[in-house]
Amino acid sequence: MQGLKRIGFYVMLNALVLIMINFVLAVLGVRMQQASGLLLMCAIFGFAGSLISLWSSKFAAKRMYRIQLIDSSTTDPRMRFIYESVQAMAHERGLKTPELGIYPSRDVNAFATGPSRNNSLLAISSGMLQMLSDDEIAAVAGHEMTHISEGDMVSMTLVMGLVNTFVMFLARIVATLLDSALRGDRGRGGLGYIGYYMVVMLLQNVLMLLAMIPVSYYSRYREYRADRGAAELTGAGYMIAALQKIDRYYAPDNKQDSYALAKINNKRKMSLFATHPPIEDRIERLRNL
């Protein structure tokens, strides 16, 4: 059922992007047949980076965060409780138990990554282990398990692939039209080789900024859905308590974080580009369940 939902979402998203591309080309006076080769090239490059990142995400996360894996053989009572909680949630959702690990960080956070629902990694920070109770950590694990069961890593990869394709394609179409408009009757003038690629780079940055508005909205929707999933798995009270402590002890690492989008908390100022809703809004929704 989840697989059908993801396929339906992907088909709908593709249809919307194609409608948008056709609309833009019609406005610019370009036939789709004339631009089909460029569109194919942009799709190949647009999806390649996203798919490679998804495929290597578990390996990269383990190296980047120095994650120490734990499994059923652990003798630590607390680690065993967390592992068995994740194992039970995976069984309830009909999934293979994800790899579970702890990474050193004062940041009270957690994330899930991996190329598929049955090939995933759930990582919890050492700061979270210090600040949250066992039941609260189980609720956080339920949040991340919902991301895994809903296939959010794959869905976001497909979204970014489509966004990359659209941005690359439209930037080159507009730059080509601008170059043609600046050429004289004898074909002289125009943007030139360097000017063309400078315009393409500028347009890509502007278009990507605009494209991140709907992408960020979808990301916020995923967080609300994952909170609801955690409430179903462990109880809304534990998830509310976990979010309150996550908010209270927020202490992000002062470095570029490639997995900020995947983490349970990314406390940036709320805006159209925020990937996570405010903690107080998430708590309010949980209280209204």
C-alpha cells in the first residue's frame, strides 16, 4: 500500500512538472519537440546526483557522524531497550529492522536515512541519550520509523530530482532565448560563451531558490506526519515530552550539516524556506490528536 502511495505521488508530481514545463515553453514560444533533447539531458543530470546521494546515504552518514552501531547482542540495558523498541516498531510496520546507531554530538537530535524502507539507518545523538528518558527516545525512534515506513527518503530524492531537472532545463531555455534575442540579423552578438553560462548559473540560483518554497512545504508536511506516526506507535504524551526537551536543549553543531533536513529538529526561523515546523506548532497538533 505504501509503495502504491509513493508511485501515485511520483506520477502526480511528474505530471505537474510536465504541465509547468509545457506552460512555460508555451509562454516563451518554444515547442516541446524542439526542447525534448535538452529536457532528457537535464533529467539525467538532475536525477543522477540525487540518486547517488540516496544510494550512498547510509555509508556517508556512518563515516561523517562516526556512528557506533548497536544490535541485539548489546549487553547495555538501555541500548537493549532502545533496540527492542525499534525492532517492535519495524515489526508493526512490516519492515526489516533498520540499523541503529549512536553518534557523538551535544546536539539533541536524531535522523533516519537509507536508500529504501528495508535498507535504512536510524541514528540518535549522544546528547539525546543524556537528556531524554527511555520512553521519550522511543517516541523519537517512532518519528524516525515513520519517515522510514512512509518512504520519505526516496520521496524527497524524487522531488529534488524533478526540481533539479526543471531548474536546469528552464535556465538553459531562457538563456538560449535571451542569447537569440541579443543577436543581430547576421547572427552576431548575443551573450557569448562565458556570458551564456553566467546567465545560466544566475537563473539556476534564482529558480532553485523559488523551487525550495514548495520543497520546504513538503518537508514540513513530512515532519507533522512523522510526529503523528510516533504518537500512534508510542503515545502522543511521550512525543510531546520529547519535543519539549529537544526544544529546550537545542544545541546545534557549528558546522555544515548535510543531514539537517533529515533530523527531527532544525530550529531555524520560520519562513517559506523552513524545512521543519516550529516545535510549538508540532506540539499543538499532537495535543489535538
